[in-house]
Amino acid sequence: MALTLADEQQGAGTHGATHDVTNQPPPLSPYDASDDTALLEGLRREGAGWAEEELRRLGRLAGSAQVQEWSDRANRHEPELRTHDRYGHRIDEVEFHPSWHHLMRTAVAEGLAAAPWADERPGAHVVRTAGGLVWGHTDAGHGCPTSMTYAAVPALRRQPELAKVYEPLLTSREYEPGLRAPAGKRGLLAGMGMTEKQGGSDVRTNTTTAAPTAEPGVYTLHGHKWFTSAPMCDVFLVLAQAPDGLSCFLVPRVLPDGTRNTFRIQRLKEKLGNRSNASSEPEFDGTVAWLVGPEGQGVKTIIEMVNCTRLDCVMMSAALMRKTLVEAGHHARHRSAFGARLVDQPLMRNVLADLALESEAATTLTLRLAGAADRAVRGDAGEAAFRRIATAVGKYWVTKRGPAFTAEALECLGGNGYVEDSGMPRHYREAPLLSIWEGSGNVNALDVLRALGRDTATTQALFDELALTRGADARLDAAVAGLKDQLAEGSQAGARRLVERMALTLQGSLLVRHAPPAVSDAFCATRLGGDWGYSFGTLPVDAGVDAILGRALPDAG
């Protein structure tokens, strides 16, 4: 008897279903991005425990399904350059997806831009960094303008008359997009324009020129910058050659009288990652600018801005590590293979525990650097010296570890992690940026050598910090002794080896002082004692894997 169509459909529904979904993890969101023991302990330790409830609220917001969707959309719908309006007028504007503005509005309102400079409470700068570690679970691109806005304030203070006008607006928690006269807005964002195509990090070779006008302190700029991100910021700190040498200038997109300053955006960069953030090449042609600091001291003026943004590079790398570790742990808890959950299989536990060690070391160092920055702002000379060298060390090492870490976390998801829907490819593309932004690895390693050679206080500050754990772990003591031997060499060719040893001894010292024995022992055994392989997941068989995972990923412990 011939089957009817209804019979065929019924049979297909009974015997031919192929789209039942099993053995796949549920969505991670909603989750609490601040649910990180190392982060909360560091917040309290660095004098900012008063903000813990605020941080937990931000963590729940960052991990919400809505905010995670904003992050995805901001990257899928990339910014678009509009050089002219429909009538042919030059406008040089960049349009962003609404999700970008939602993220920016939240970040500014939560104090992740320049708000700490207006907050006199001890630990205010630590709170911002901890907030960045949590909000970093969202989209990395919008962290660029908030970081530059934060960093602009100490540089701008070199010109008190300008700071008086602009600082209250930069430290505002109001996000007001769109190009208008700065004084008429409720809040401002700041960017920076340093690198040029012929020099990159060698900014002293800049060819942009600054000609003084009849009005004191006012110049006109001519030149072409190579990498100026977030071009819709309200003001920019720019380096240019004045009559007495390389100098720093404040360039507003809109002049005080409401007319557009000349800021011709030649193109937006096609970047590997950080796609939600527009990075541009602006051309200056009679662009009006105000001198910040003395002529000829541009690098000295803007270096404080660089120190701030380098700390943010460390913070963003640590946030990316934590985010991808959480994603890997979530997958492993809900995925089974070969008869057991992935998280229960010894080799996967070794991988996750190794990643957890790296993540905790990065987070702990980030918060120690933030604490030093906070205390340096408040006049602590010893902390200022420590910050000077340790920030460059952390910038070199933590950002270097990011790409390898993210690749390993992605691999924990297997093929699922290699598809865009998982979000892991976006994180993987993001990871190398933090090592490049604000000076590549070589630039930071050489900066450490300069700091060691110019000021003995920085060397002393580093070893004073390491001395706090003298005698607590033989492997750490041996590494510190080896570091002293390396310092005596002081060669440029050996700079990376030296800075790597500095970073590992510093992280080891912090973990010995503040982390549980299982964490510090495993870190010292592997990173300092040599009982480690060449990839993550090669912890010694007697490492306290269960204790490490129970701390970093409680549901996986």
C-alpha cells in the first residue's frame, strides 16, 4: 500500500530527526563577571574594599545576556566613515552601531573613564582598574576611548589653564556623543595622536609641524598621523614639532566658537581585531591646537598618559584571560567525551588549572600596579618608583601571555571554539593588540632598561618588593638571585630575558604573599622552578589541581 504524505511526515518525525541538540553547554549568560576570588581579594588588599558591592553589581551587568549581545553587535556592525555629508560638506564623522553607544554610556557612567581623578577617596584608581577587569568581559574596543580619556588628565595638568576648562568635563560620568563645542557638552572624551607612518613608536622622528600664532599658546598643525583611534573623541593630545622641538598639543575636534577644526580622516584601518573601535589616519592642515607643557618637552609631558594606558593594557589582557577561562570552564563542565564530563578528565583539569594559575597571576599583578598608581598619585614616592618600572614589566609580560592563553582556552572548546558564534575567535583576534598598543614588546623591554639605568630608585623599589618574600620559597629566592646576576649584564640583546625574569619573580612574590599554598607552590614550581613543559596543561602530577580549580572555577573544583 502506498504511503500518504501524512504517513511520510510522521515517519520522518519519528525516525529521521537529526536536529535534537545534546551534549552542548547552555548559554553562559547570565553570569557574574566579578565572581573571581583573586579579583575580590586584590580589591580589598589594595585599599578599595569599600567598592566591593558596586563591583559585584557591575559584574552581574557585564555578564548579562543584554550586555553580552551589545558586545557582539558592536563588533559585527563595524563603524563607518562619513567624510562628507549629502551636500558635499566635509564632516569627517564616524558612525557607530547603537550597541557601541550603550556600552560607552555604561562605561562612562560607571567611572571607567576619567572619573577617579575627581574622586579623593583612597583606592579610587584601584576601583576603576577592578571595574575594567570586570567590564572587560564585554567588548574590548570601547575600552580604548575610556582608557585614553583617563590617561589624558595627568598630562593635561601640565597646562593648568587648559586643565581648569577641560578636566571637569573629562572626569564627568556623562556620555554625550556627537561633535559640538566642548564647553557646551556635559562630558568629554579624549584621544591621542602620536605615531606616524615613518616612525611608529619612535615619535621623535615625527614630521607633523606646529607653527605658533599671534595668540600665546595657540599653534597651527600640519601633518598626517598614522594611528589615531576613536576619532569621534572631543579632544586629542597630539605630538608635533614646534620651533623648540617635539611638543604636546591639545587638539579639539570642534573649536570654542562651534566651528569644525580641520581633522580630515583619510581612512579607517582594517584591523585584525578590535573591530568595534574605529582607528583612523587624520590629516592636519592648519589645525588649531593649544600647547600643553613647555615646547620641546612633548615626550615628558605625554609620558604620564602612556604610563596610564600601559596599565590599562595589562588590565585588559588580564580581563581577556579571565573571560576566556570562564568560557572554557563553562564548556568543560557541560560537555562530555569518552564517557565523562570534560572537566572531570585529568588532562583537561591540568589544562584548566594551568590557565587558572596564569590568570590569577595576571589579575594579582594588575591590582598591585593599580594600587601603586593610586598611592603614587597621592604622593608616595616609593610607590611611584615601583610603578615606574613594574608597569613596564607587567605591560611586556602579561600582554605577551595573552595570545597563547586565549588560543589554549579556545582549544578547550574544540571545533565549537573555532566558529564565530562562540565568541572565542573575537577574543583570539583581540589578544595580540595589547602587546602592540602603547609600545610593542621590544619598546617596553628597552623602556625597562632605561628606567634601570636612569634612576636607581626604580631598581631599589623592585627589589624591596621582592624582599618581602625572602625565605618563603627556595625557588623564588633562587630566581631573585638569578635576576640580580642578569641585571649586571644589562645588554639590549638580553632585555627580553631580563624583563621576563622580573615579571615572573614579581608575580611569584605576590602569589607567595597572597594566594593559597596550592596556587603559589604550583606557580613557583612551574614558572620559576622549571617543572613545566612548553605549553599550558603541563603542570606536574603532584600539583594541587583540585584546589587551584576550586578557587578559580568553583563549579569545576
